[in-house]
Amino acid sequence: MSDIIALLTWTNLRFLLEGLGLTLVISALSIACSVVLGAVISIMRGSRLRVMRGISIAYVELFKNTPLLLWIMFTFFVAQLPPLPAAVVAFTLFTAASVAEIVRGGLASVPAGQYEAARSQGFSAPQMYALIILPQALRNMVPALLSQFVTTIKDTSYLWGAMALQELMGRGMILMNSFNYTVQIFAIFGLLALIYFAVCFTLSQFVRAYQKRLTAAR
């Protein structure tokens, strides 16, 4: 027990919490950027132009059928971006494929009359989506987007092994090198699991509460 208590110092906990902060920053930036890119891809999917539809379908299929780690390695080693931008770009490109499907579902939930009303008022396609359709669709997309945020938080654990970025998992691995006893190593693993669980479970509960409120509103 004394071996475990020895690692639970404020210095070590702050070290891990700083890593958690970086994890959340990467996840939030990636989700925000992927929502923009995913919305563009989804709108292209509904275009009347075959080329636009083809590009959007090819994008979604490419990123949904290749591993995230591949794109992390690509942005870091091939594109040679600095670690943080490389992480955000890789997650944005990869997550946008899933977000595009979420946005497509959200757009489909908006009554067709809203599209017709916007066109009858002389709105251009960008104005129609930005001012009328997307704000209505966003309400239905929030639960799925938050679930994707949870997935992104967990997936950031790849970054330490791929580019030695000191997010939460990376900080935990660094901390393990400072201790020699097996029980301390397992304690750090347990602490990392607890932190991931606390963050992801809290967000999941928020998703469930929002879904219940949305269902009740209907």
C-alpha cells in the first residue's frame, strides 16, 4: 500500500491532469473541425452533381475503411507536421467521415417543407443550409456528435506510440518509467483507466440526459 501511496503525489496527479487537458484540447479541436468538414461532405453527398456525390462517397469510404493510426503516421511522418497539428489534422480527416454520416442523418430529419420554403424565399444553397437547415438539424445531431467526442477522447491514446505526444496516455507511460514495482505500474494503469472512465462516463450520461429531454420535447 505504501508503494501505491508514494505515487499519488500532487506532482504526479498534476502531471497526468495536464496530459488530460491536452487530450481534451485535441479532441475538441478535432470534433469542431470535423463538424465543418463533415457538413461540407454531407452537403456534397446530396448534390445533384455526380462528381460532387462521387467525391463525398469516396471520402467517406476511404476513411471508414482504413485505420486511424495510418492517418496519424501519414500526417506526422509523411506530411511532417508538428505533433499537435498532425494529431488534429489526422483526427479531423478521419472523424469527418463519421460526422458526415451523422450530419446526413440530421439533414434527413429536417422536413422537406423547410427546404422548399427556403428556396421559395430566394435563399441560395449556402444560405439555406447555414441559416435554416443546419441549425434545425444540429439539435438532432448533438447526441451522436457527443458520442463521437467520447470515441475521439479514447482514440487519442494512439498518439503516444505514434508520435510521442504527451497526452494522458503518454504522460502515464512516462510516469511508469519513474517507478520500479509491478504494483505501482498496475496502479498507474488503473489510475489512467479511472480518469478515462470518469470523463467518458460523464459525457455519456450527458448524452443520455439530452436524448431523454429531446424525446420528451417531441
